[in-house]
Amino acid sequence: MSSDDRQGSPPGLSGRLHPVLSDLSENPYPYLPNPPNCKKRASVALIIRIQPHPSHWPPAHVDSVHPTGSVIDQLSVFLSRSWVQHGDPEVLFIKRAARSGDRWTSHVALPGGRREESDQDDKAAAIRETFEEVGIDLSNSIHVGNLPQKVVTTSWGQTPLMVLCPYIFLLTRHSVPPLKLQPTEVGSAHWVSLRALLSPSLRTYEHADVSDRLARQGGHLARFFLRLMLGQMRFAAVRLLPSESLYCSSTPGFLPDESWAKSSTKKGVAVRLIEGVKQWWLGDHAGSASADRPLLLWGLTLGILADFLDLLPEHQALKFWSYPTFTSSDVRLWVWLVSYPLRRRKLREVAAREAQRALPPPFVEEGLDAVAAPRPEGLPKAADGGLAKSGDEVSCIKTYYGSIRANQKPSRSSTVGVLLEGYWVVIRRAVIVALLARGMVGAVIAWRILVWYRRRGGT
């Protein structure tokens, strides 16, 4: 076999996309209404393009896919082309611009944003936001379908923020028009192949500070205490290896601050000490806009991508995902012990899901900001107005969504979602147990020191 034949052999992923995308088109995930007291909705676009292989470059004039045909027909026509079958599927990610006070400043994300009143539906919001942020007109692409919608919450599932709606679009042109990045929203854009996203060598962890999300009412002192006691949280992540990147040079912070660089060379150790204190205080926001920082996919966006990759044959989301935990060794141990029964039960649910593929979609927590099922009207709430922390979470989910699911066709569920359902409730319990254990150990040590000191004084 010649070298060209070996290089031109199909990599496999393009061929496997056809049944997955067709199934997503024919079996959409159900609409998720807003929880009580939460009116915001946001949409993101998972945009796929096919990067041609050099040995199977498309001809100069390629017939366009007829936009008026059914999605199944469009997929069949496009994915049957030779250059597509031998091409490399890629997904577009953006790195959000650095903005003070923004919860997701400089995070890697999918194009998208908040739904406006002028948007006809959630998909229209994804199309509009994508054009505004990166300049891609998705009206000329194949609108494949959607992925599980999620209720994004903060404070470990206590306060709902919005409903997040992911949609999948397939570009049918091998030459994508130049991206036009919105400077106030996007710092850079990156095309990453599915092969790189599935590569075990690019799996890593992201460490994030969550004290500001847990102590919004307690001020700086409460955040300082939580950060000192809990350390940081560790999340599964994938290091992105882009095949093509575009940076927005007009974004604030694109170039390093020259005055700060000069002062750094003059002050030396003092400046580096100040930088270290600043980074510790700001947590995951410190230096997040730096070009030297690796592109890490984690949290909500990794959960969305895991929902999609889990649909590909022989590529399970669990291969690059793990439960969030803490960097502090004793807290991590307690989290592992307290969550063990839940994790075992979730693995059994995932096994049953793989066998049936017809369970209703879970509404759970993912990443730094939780994703959880909203609590129905009339059911108990926490004292701070958020969702109650009681153990009846599952029954509340069934009560709120029972009438909705009764009228919907059974659909696939998110593997990561199934595993994370109820996990943050266990996290809160584990943290309390860990802090109590630390207090008890500290009290014992203090008592022993006091006894030793008194004996020493008596002699």
C-alpha cells in the first residue's frame, strides 16, 4: 500500500458522524422550561466543520447542499462526499474577552449568549449570537439538532441563573469565511479537531477558586476563610490543541501592560510577591487572559461537549471526565468517602442508560457553576431564597417536570448529567464534615498542648 493511500484512508470520525447527526435530527432533546423566579435563557452553538485531507482536497467548484431539503437528506448528500469522508471534523471554540466582574471572563466557551425578546426561539438566539460574536452566518449551515438543555445555577446548586440551550450546526463549505471577532465579547477563536478532543494525552485538570460563589453575602472575610480552609476545586479538563486560531488584536489586554513590565524588572522580588498575592486573592480570574496560559476546556462547556462525544460509537464521555473535588487532601478524602454511595449508584444508572437509551434527561450540575433541577413553586426553599438543601431533591424534580415528561417522547440523557445529579448536595455535606473533623482535631491538639503546658509548669 502506498503512502498516499495510507494518508488518504478515512480517519473514522467523519464516517461516524453521519448516524449520530441523523439521530440527533430525528430525536431532539425536549424543551426545558424556566424554573420559577428565573426568566433568563441562553443558547450556544456547537459548530462543526470538516477540514479536508491534503490527499482528498475538494474540487474548485463544489455543489452546495440544497437548504430546502430535509436535514436527513442534507446530511446524506454532504457526508457522502469523498473529501468529507476523508476529512477531519473540527469544533469552534472561543476564549471570552477579559472583563472585570464577568463570571466567565477569559473562559473557553462555545459561541452564544443570552436570548433577547426579538429572538423567535432558542435556536434563533444561538444563530444571532454566533454571527455577532464570530461573524459566521449559520443560516447557510445544516441545523442538525440540539443537546440536553440545562438549568445553570450558582452557589453549588442553590440559585438558578438561566436555562442553557446547546444547538449543533454543520458547515457545508470547506472554506469558512474569515471570522470577525467581537472585541468586547471574544478574545480569540480556535478550531480544534475531534481527534484532539478525544486524545488521552490532552486530558488534564483545571483548578478554580469557588469562595466568591459560596460567600457572596459574607464579604472578603468569609471568602478569605473559605479559601484558606478549602483551597481550590479541581475539575476535569481537556487542553485544547487548535489547528487554526484567530486573535482579536483590538481586545483590551491583547498586549502586555508595558509600564507594569518595566516596573517588574526594576522591583524584582517585591513585584513578584505582589503578583503572587494578587493571583491567590483573585483565584481563577488572575492571569486568565494571559496568552501564555494554556487553553483549557472544562466546566459547563466540557459538559456540553461530553454530551456530544458520548454519542459517538466507542468514545465514552467518562474516558476524559472525573468528579470535581478539592485540592486539600483531607477535604478530598471526605468528599470521596461521603460521595462513594452516590457514585456507585450513578454508575449503575449509567449502565442501565446504555442498555435502554430511553431515560428522561437529567437536570444536574456541571463545572464551576452548577446545573441543577429547579425547585417547583410551593416547595421548600433555603433561607437565602435559593433552592432548599433537603434530601427530597429527586421527588421535587419529578413533581416539577412530571407533566412535561408525560407529553414528551423519551429521549437520551447526558452521561455526565446522570453522574452529577445530586453530587453537589453531597459535596456540601462532605465539606461540612471535613470542617467539623478539622475542628475536632484542632481542639484535641489544643487540649493536649494545654495539658502538656500545665504539667510542665507544675514541675
